[in-house]
Amino acid sequence: MKEHVLVIMPHPDDETFAVGGTIALYAQRGVPVTYVCGTKGEMGRNMGRPPFATRESLPQLRERELREACRILGITDLRFLGLRDKTVEFVDQDELAARLRDIILEIRPSLIITYHPDYSVHPDHMALGWATVRAVAQLPPEERPPVHTRAFGKASAVLGEPDLVVDTAPVWETKLAAIRAHRSQSQLMLSRAEGDPEQAERMRRDRQLERYWIWRFDD
């Protein structure tokens, strides 16, 4: 099977903060990466200090930031689902899963990366994670690509140690550049790290290792 990675997450910046190093490593090997982004992050609270965006301009700003981050990471296929930020859990889940299934059947990815449906903190993360695994579950078992999920918080205490830990040190500078591209979301974090080597090293340690739990289907 030809390699093709499909990343399904709800927000501009998820592709960078959560899985940017993994994406960059695949792209570096010439593996195509498609990012299906659920929303344009229009309900985000970060608009810069001093503000460089308004509630009205924020969706367009975050889309521009995302397109630049995708360019840096090596994502060449970016798609939007057109969902509203912070409301993904209220979308008809059957309809959403059907839309995702159609994308999966079109792309035929060798790997899907998404958020864990139960342990990824944000309701949008979990709702789109659930829709993704439901979409894959509708395929015959022999046609299902592996699904790697990102989880946070108390995940290890419940799920056990991650199945896969990706050390993104070889592409850390690429991931950091993509983080910078998401200026509205990273400005405060990066300003704290500037001029403080200890803070910068802590940020690198926190974000260099990307941990995944493989989703296991019942049948």
C-alpha cells in the first residue's frame, strides 16, 4: 500500500501543537499528508497582545496561520469541514462520520491520526475523534487503516503507557517554525521562552515527544 497520512483534528494549530513533529517526519520522507481541519478556530480567545485580530477577523487570520504552518510542515492537502468552533459535539455524529468515511474512501490513507475520543481534554477534540473512529469502523476490518490517537491529561493512568512515542528532535526546528506561524496561539508562550534558555528548554522537552495510543476496534 502506498503511504498517505490523514490527520483529522478540529482546530487550526492542532496539526502543529499536537502532531507537528510526526507530520514533518513523514513529509521529510516524501509521504503525502492530508489535514482535515474541522473548524477555523473562530471562538479562540487569543487575539494578540496588543490585539492584532478581532472576533470578526479571527477566522481569516487563523486560516492564514494554518496555511503557513501547513507549508512549513509539508502538508500539501488541506481541507476544512466547515464546522463551528466549540460546537463539534453538537453536530449530527452520523452525518459527520459519513462525511469522514467518504474522505477516507477517497484518500485510502495508510494511517489516520486523530484525537483520542475519551482522553483529549477539549470537547471538540473528543467529538471529532469519535466521529473519526466511527467512520473507520464502518469499513470492512480488512480495509481499515490503523488509527493513532493523541491523548492528554490522565490518559496514561487509564489507558496505560502509549503504544508509540515519536521523538521529533530531528525536525524540532521545523515544528517550532510552525508553532511560530500560529502567532495568535503561540505569541504568549514564545514570548516567555525568548531570552530564557530554561523556559525554552522546558518547552522543547514538553513538545518534542509525541505520544500515541492505537485505537483498537471491537470486531
